[in-house]
Amino acid sequence: MPIRRPPHPEPPFRIVRVSHVELGVRDLAAARAFYVDCLGLLVSNETADTLHLRGLEERNHHSIVLRKAREPHAAAIGFKVASEEDLDRAAFWFGRNNLPTSFPEIPHQGRTLRTADVHGLPVDFYFRMEQVERMLQRYAAHRGGRIQRIDHVNCFTPDVQASHDFYSEIGFRTTEYTETEDAGPKLWAVWMHRKGNVHDLAFTNGRGPRLHHVGMWTQSPLDILNLCDLMATSGYLPNMERGPGRHGISNAFFLYVRDPDGHRIELFASDYLTVDPDLEPIRWSLKDPQRQTLWGHPAPKSWFEEGSTFAGVPVREPALGAQPIVAR
Amino acid sequence: MPIRRPPHPEPPFRIVRVSHVELGVRDLAAARAFYVDCLGLLVSNETADTLHLRGLEERNHHSIVLRKAREPHAAAIGFKVASEEDLDRAAFWFGRNNLPTSFPEIPHQGRTLRTADVHGLPVDFYFRMEQVERMLQRYAAHRGGRIQRIDHVNCFTPDVQASHDFYSEIGFRTTEYTETEDAGPKLWAVWMHRKGNVHDLAFTNGRGPRLHHVGMWTQSPLDILNLCDLMATSGYLPNMERGPGRHGISNAFFLYVRDPDGHRIELFASDYLTVDPDLEPIRWSLKDPQRQTLWGHPAPKSWFEEGSTFAGVPVREPALGAQPIVAR
Amino acid sequence: MPIRRPPHPEPPFRIVRVSHVELGVRDLAAARAFYVDCLGLLVSNETADTLHLRGLEERNHHSIVLRKAREPHAAAIGFKVASEEDLDRAAFWFGRNNLPTSFPEIPHQGRTLRTADVHGLPVDFYFRMEQVERMLQRYAAHRGGRIQRIDHVNCFTPDVQASHDFYSEIGFRTTEYTETEDAGPKLWAVWMHRKGNVHDLAFTNGRGPRLHHVGMWTQSPLDILNLCDLMATSGYLPNMERGPGRHGISNAFFLYVRDPDGHRIELFASDYLTVDPDLEPIRWSLKDPQRQTLWGHPAPKSWFEEGSTFAGVPVREPALGAQPIVAR
Amino acid sequence: MPIRRPPHPEPPFRIVRVSHVELGVRDLAAARAFYVDCLGLLVSNETADTLHLRGLEERNHHSIVLRKAREPHAAAIGFKVASEEDLDRAAFWFGRNNLPTSFPEIPHQGRTLRTADVHGLPVDFYFRMEQVERMLQRYAAHRGGRIQRIDHVNCFTPDVQASHDFYSEIGFRTTEYTETEDAGPKLWAVWMHRKGNVHDLAFTNGRGPRLHHVGMWTQSPLDILNLCDLMATSGYLPNMERGPGRHGISNAFFLYVRDPDGHRIELFASDYLTVDPDLEPIRWSLKDPQRQTLWGHPAPKSWFEEGSTFAGVPVREPALGAQPIVAR
């Protein structure tokens, strides 16, 4: 009984990559201090109740949208599709699968399809977004973690197998996965991509759907070390949750931080290329401590348990009860 | 009169990425010392007259093939396609365009189409290659420049516009380009990709077709500096041709070295993501010195003039006579 | 009641720096694999029961001496003095203070004074050592952590105040120190130097005298990260005890590893210059978690409790009972 | 006929290290933009016509003093001595050697001796300087090249042998030197230290006395690469004179930049420890291109010829006419 599916060879519509996430935050000024002054994201637009942010290489208007809210929450995960036609094909496909579809007006974006996945996780698709100046070679504007772009989004799901099947069906390819060690092993976590590196989207077993973290790409481990020094000495020490370290999975260098509302951001550097269609996914055992951190440091309990709920989306207990290794 | 074309939206066959290059070398032991002991490539297979090499993350059997030869030359540039059907479609397309097609037996590869582009540049297409162990997380095997994978191939062409048009037709997208500063500007150089970063293939105006260099991906500028120290103190000082430095084009950190037969290898780190279909290419003027090197160092004359001829392929003078800025 | 003393302005003899440490190890082949193949130290001399090792920039014959022994132990800490006359003055001073003095024959060293400090900690002084080739610019010989030189030695002492007073008397200067938070604060730890950076010698409250660790200098944090990757994937994961991280004290980047006999080695990069005679030492509170690690990670219990006994030297319980913050 | 002298074993007074340099600049605002906004030095004090600057780890009030002047010039090189008594001994020694002595009032410094060396090069000695906050662990204040401290001063001298003899007499030790390749080799350049690394002071054959450059210490080559990117894209491309690269001499990683008045600053990282009294100096041949740059890049002509004159100090032609290798 194979638990992994290959990606659909001719997916019903073409997704290019994960593109942006919208987060609800209680104090926009505090969030701005964290994301802009500390992490170093660039401001594309700022209003009384929203902040549109991007990384240094991004010409897309935004990869993180912060919106003033009464309670912290995640709003939606945004994906770019390959054309306006793909957007229509996406609407058709979601409709046919009895999932909600609408086309709300989204500032700074073209036509946008709002829908949800099999667990109710809200997802947006669009083709056009307002283009802004690329700052990659305006080095005087680089600050903090010198974040270049959004890389991926990681979510808790109550049923990893179902999430995996759903996203395989719309063209995502699995690059690495974790199995339980049962006689009939179960999928504990999957890393899936469209854009050609380890992932655009990952799912981990847990109460969900909830947002685990947004992964932001930095150029090098040194930029991540510099950010550690900066955070640790400018009042953000309690916001450093895990790392820095080297992931076994993806081989990337990482740091996990929490924003003032508890949303989790990963700084992520140097994984590998995955465009070959015949690339075999890498299997990890749930009990292998080097899966989490090649250097053996277990992650803290908060990292396994806490996440951001999606506004208005009920959370379910996970199907699997197995436990990874947790720092005491 | 637009000189750049968008990539073909529905290309006649799907190329995944540039995959490997075969080079003829006079002294296989000297080449081995250079590529393996100094640069740090891994040996996948070794016979009396061939060496198959790969980078640390590559599961494909080879990205550089060295073959003993009477005179140095480049043999062919290899591209991976998305399926066996794409291979058949490629054969059909090249045949219909009156370009030579054959299916020679290639060790360690599946069915392989051998053909040539509009200037006679030899290109191979294949879908299946023997898979080998990924060494990315076997750090004890990392040496020299800690090269992770092949990134791109750069060639001289006598007619950049024609090369650009040819590869656009089969699905390559232009990310950056250099124009002359004439009233009617001409294409001087183009960077084109399939895999989602700045390039798989680049063309520069000059006597051609000739191979300018093979670009190999490293994780960070520090690995490149370490390689400089290593080469400079282990007998390879004369092989260091240009750099280290930061390219204006691609923003990558680079070093150009010459192998014992004069073939040019680029160590290349940290460019940017280019998967968005609506990404506008970046224009550079031929007279902008920061185009070549952001830090202003002009390239040496050899870098503009020397390259590897393709075995049996006649070389033509370039159409354009304009000159870039050269170090005196 | 001042607890810190300035260094003696005209010390009785001139110590240049800490120079080497001798360690007893049970399995010389296992120790060689660890220190040479993994950490990257160079072999200056090798016999059936000893290994003399040095770092890349060291022209002195040895900075770590490994000697086959039935049980693991530390033998002595070696200091270089400024001249043969200083050696005689040292012998006179230790004799006058009723401490043992002898001049054993030590291979690869000139005349060597063997004595002990106020707690019986064995110390050697010498002026001349056999000189060997500097390998700093022989980059092809650089391996593992690319260790450049010995930097410091850190010991447990049952009475930090007494150790501090003793070494101040012979010319060591305190650069940083930790105090308890009592009404009458007590010295918990001191960092003292002769050579002009944060320390040659440090003392921490604990069962002692015992060797806590030998600190080895590396060029950059990147070399330490590379060593982490190497150790974690070549069988030395259990030997990684703490870090990598940034010390609050000294601001250095660090990694603590344990050799196969449990001796602790610190990889240490980038502290600061301390040659100014009017440099005020930096005070840290025992309760400040950033003292240990700027990024807030507490050290494991083993790091506070375990150390190498000195052969034949009785260990006493410490005077102070206060406790630092320990990782659960 | 030995041309090098050992340092005086009991020098007439104790110099601790080179401490600061005063430079005359025509446009203080332009100089501030360069030194503070671009290089990242910290401002200790600012008046209408002076700027006192320091590096991140420096507790001394200033290491670079900029003073508004009609024409660019260097004013004096400042050295810290070990005590007030050493200052008196210095005044006595310079007076006895018929060199000028005075004790002008210098803001932010204690008693200061102003004198000159054998070629009229103006030098200041002092023991006390106002102490300011150490910013090494205030990472949010780190900018540009993240310069930690002054490292050394390099001057042209018309007679390297005479300069070498003079500074040896007052306790400087030679660590590396360049000789001509004559039958009777002559000293072409010397690197001399007091503080324990490669140099506090260097002299090169040329029209002098003139200031060649002030060397500023940075933590790592990466900080220097980051500064290159920053300068190249914020209007300072013409100010980048040489590098980045690895020196053969000292093995340090370097970048030479020119301030808006043409004064030359070197960013300098990672040399080696030189405190051992029996450390043999390293000899380099004037004809060895790796002496200048391990990677073989020759320095530009300006680097060999241009320097800052000392206010009111006549310049003489050098004794030697030999020529190093210059970039065409």
C-alpha cells in the first residue's frame, strides 16, 4: 500500500509557487518594528491598518501582508499560477470538487480566486500582482536578516496523508517525507514543491489546519548568525524559538523566530535543486533525531505544539498520535 | 522592432535543465588532479580514458564528463527533458527543422538524442540517467570548492539574436540581456533559463560557436574564497583567470578558473529565483562596467577572447564588432 | 572590599602566553582520528605512545600533546616565558612560595620548569620549543575546523578568588568576570590573559582543580559551522556537547566538543583586543543567561559538571554553592 | 651584514600599540558620509570642525580623528604607552635624541607628547584617553564594514632601513619584511608590531614620509565582501582602489578604499599571533607577486605611488629605485 503519490503529470491548472501569506496582528507598530527594523523586510505599502512587505529580490509587491486584527490569526496562503487561464481552470477544479470559490478584490493583485483545501485551509490563487522595484542590488537598503524572498509555508494538518493526496492532485511533488515506524508506516510530514527546490508547502501531523511557519530565504548562514546577534541584543531574545542549526531534512540552515503575535517565521538558507522529474523523495524516520537537526539539538515543545489558527477555520485533532523527539 | 522574444508558451518539447557537458582533455591524470583534488568534484566512474564527475547534491551520474583526447575540445552540451515522450517530440522537432538527429549509445544514460542548434553547436537530450548516491550530507567527502551541482553553460555565438530566437522557440526564457548602445540596439549577450534561476544557458557575441564556460554552483562566497586560497598555494595560481567578484548580471558571486587544457569553469553562488512567468528581463548596457563586475574590476582580455571549440564544428566571426570594457 | 586585583605591575617573571596542554588518552588511534582527521590539527610528531599536534599557524612544535594512558587525565598546562632568565626567576619565585619545582627533560622543548599552582594544578614553564613549518598558507593541508592555534585553557577551581589572586600575582590581567548576586558578591569565574586577547586562562567555581576545556582558535564562525556538519555526519554527533553559539562573555563564537576520552575542546573565534593597561574588566552576573550564550541557550548539565582530573592531583569541593542556569 | 635588528630587549619606554590617526579633510560632511554611513565607524564626538570616530569594540574615545582643513593631509600617528611614567621616559628619550618634544592640549586625551621620528614623521604618545561605551555587543548599531578597531598604520619612507632601525630601538619587533633581490639585498618594506599581531606600523620604500594607509580590523572576510557590495552600489565605486583579496604578507584578507580626500583605508581581517619573542620574521622577495596578493592580482599603480603627506613635513625621494610588480 503505497502512501506517497507522484504529482499529477498533467495537473488541472499550473501553480508556479507559493507567493505570500496574510497575517492578522494586534499591534501593527510592534509588528513593523519586528518585520522591518529587525528582520529587514522592505515596505511596499503602508496604510493605517495594513503593511505589505517583501524581500530584497522580490519584484512582486508583497510576500507578507500584515493586517491589524483583534486577535492574531493567519488569513490565507497565496499561490501564483502561470496565467489567467490557469486561474479559471483552478476555479473550475475547486468548484467541481465542491470547495468554495470566490473572486474578492485584493489590493495590489489582479484577479484572485479565494478557496480552501480539503481541510478548510484558506488558499488564494492569482496570476498578476503589482510589480515593484527589485532591491537586490541596492545594498544600502539591506538590513537585519537580509531576507531575499518567501520560500515556503508549513502547516499543521490533522491528516498528512489527505493533505499530501490533495496537493499531489494539483501538481505538487514530494521531495522529502517522514514516516512513523509502525508496521504499516504512516505519513507524519511531507515537503512538497512546485518551484524547484525542497518545498513551497509542507505539512506536519498535528491539530490543524494551522499555520506552523512561513519560511523566508536568506543568502547565507552568516546572515542568519548576524540576525541572531542582532535579535539577542535588541530586545528580541524571547522571540528566538529554535536554532540556528542545520536541518537534516532539506539540509538547509535555519532559525525559527516568533513575531510579537506569536506567528512563526523561519529564516532558511541553502537547500538544493529538485526540478528533475525522476528525483526520488528522501525518506526519514520519525525517530531519527538528525531529521530535525543534523547537529542533534531537539526542538522545543512549543515548536511542535504552537501554531497560528486560520481565521474562522475549525481545528481538528490529528489522526496520528505518535510523538517526535522533543527537548525536555 | 523588438529584439527579445518571450519563450514559447507551449514549447514543442519540455526541457528540464542543462545537465552535463563533455570535454576532451589531453592528460586525464592532470584533469583529475584539477577537477577532483582541487575543485572537489566527486568521481562517479573512472575508466582508462574517461572520468564521470558530479557535484555534492547531484544524484544524476555525471555533470562533467572528461574524455581523453588528442586536442582539447568541447564535445556536447547535455539537457535533461521531462519524459521519454519529450525526447521523441524533440527528435521530431529537430528533424522537421532540418537539423541532424541520431540516438547514439551513451554510457550511464538512457535513450539520448544527439543533435545541433542553428549554429551547429552540438546538443544532447535525454530523460533517464543512472542515479548515484547523494553526498550533500556526507560532509566528510566535501573538498575544495564544495561544488554542489552544475548550474549553467555559457557559449560564444556569432549571432546572439539568432541563438536567442532558437532557444526561445524551444522554451527558454530570457532573464537578463546586454544590448549595444547603437541607435538600433543589438543583442550582445543573453541569459536564458528553464530550471528557475538566472540561467541554464547564456550566449555572448564572439567567434563561435565555442564553449565559454561551464558554471558550477557552490553554496556560498566563502567556499569560493577558500578555493582561491587553495588554488593559489597548490600550484594552480596560473589557472585563476578572473575574480573572485560579484557579477552585476545575476548578482552572483563568481570565480573563473581554467583547467589544464584551458577549458573554463565558473564557480558561481547565490543568484535569484526566476520562476514567475511575468518576470521582466533585466537590461544592461554593453558600456556599463558594473554589468561584468559590480565592484568595477574589468575582466582580462583572455576572458573575452578564449573559449573551447566544439569538436568538428566550424567557427564563424561574429556579426557584431562592438567591444566591451577590457582590463588593459 | 574589592574582590578583583589588578595584575602585578612588575611581575616576578614574564609569561608570554599559554602554549600547550598534555592529555592522557586510552586509545591513541581513536584520539588521532578525532584530533587529526576530524578537527584538522596537524601532526608534528608521532610515536607509539605520543602524538604532538599543532594548529595551522603555529611554528611551535606542539600545542596539544596526547599520551597513551590507562585512564584519561590532564597532565599539565604549559606556558611560554619571555626568556631563559624568566625561567630562572620563575623557579626562584615558585620555590620561595613553597611550591614544588623540578626541571624534567621534555622532548621537543628546551629547559622546562615543572611546578604547581596554589591548588596543586600542574603547570610547566619553558622558553624554547622546537620550531616547525608554519602551514597557514599551505591551504591544501587545511582540514576540519581549520584550527589556527591554541587560544586558552579553562579550569574548575574550588576557590576562584584564590586562583585569581595567585595568577594576578604572576602578571595575569582579568578581562571579564562573573560574580554571585549575594549582598557581598563572590567571584564565580574569571578570564585572565597575558597575550592580549580575552584570555590565556580562565577559572570557574567547581570541584577542582580540574581541566574544563582547551580553547582552540579558528578563523571564523563559518569554519565552526562546517565542523558541526562534518562531526554530525561522520560519527561524532555524540561528541558535540554545546553550541554552536555566541558567548556573552568574550563575544566569541563557540562550539564545545568532547574527545573520545571525554576531554573537552572549545572551537573559538573572534573575541577582541585587550592590550590596553587601563582596560576595565567587564562584570557579569551569575544569573544573566546571556553571559553564557548571548542567544539564550543554556548549557547542558555535563558542561557545568564534567572535567578532566589532573593526574595525581586531589580534587576538592568548591567554596561556593551557587548555581548557574542549566538546561533542563 | 644583517639588515634586520631584533627589537630592543629593554626599550627606553613601553609602547602598547598604535592607537589613532588624525586626518585633515576638506569637507567634513562628505567625510562623515564615507566613514560613518558607509564604512560604519561610530561617532564619539562631533563639532563644527572635527569628528572623533571609533570601531565597535573600542572603549578608547577615538581611533580616527577627522579635522576640517583647507587641503587634505595627515596630522599625526598616535601611540598608547603603558603608563604616565612611560610618557616621561619617551619625552626624555626623544629629547636626548634631538627630536622635537612638546605637550599640547589634546581634547579627550590625557597628557600627550608630540614629537617626530627620524624622518620627521609626526608621532604622538599618551597613556590616558577618555573611555566610551563598548558597542561590540550592541549589534543594532553595526553598519557597513562593521569595523571593530584600528589595527595598524602603513607609511612610505625614503629609507626603510633607517625607519626600521629607529622603531626597533624603541621596541618594535619585525614580523615580515620584503627585500630587494640585489647581491646585497636591501630592505624594501617592513611590518613591525607591539601589540601581538602582524603589525602596528609598516614602512614601504617610496617618497616619504607619507601616510600610505590606516588599517582597520573587521571580523571576517564576509564583512569585507558585504562592504564591497555596499560601496559599489551607493556611489563609492570609484573609492574602491584594490581588492578584495588575500595578502601573501600577513595572510590577511583585505580591501583598500580611498576616502573623499584620497586618504587610504584598509579593511583587514584575520592575520596571526606574534607574541612569541623567538618568532622568526618571514622574508619575502620584492619580485614575488604572491607577496602582495596571494591570488596573484597585482596592485594598481596608484596604490604604489599615492599617499597622504603629513602637514608641514617635507617629502624626500626614496633611497632605493627598485620597482615592485604593478598592474598595467
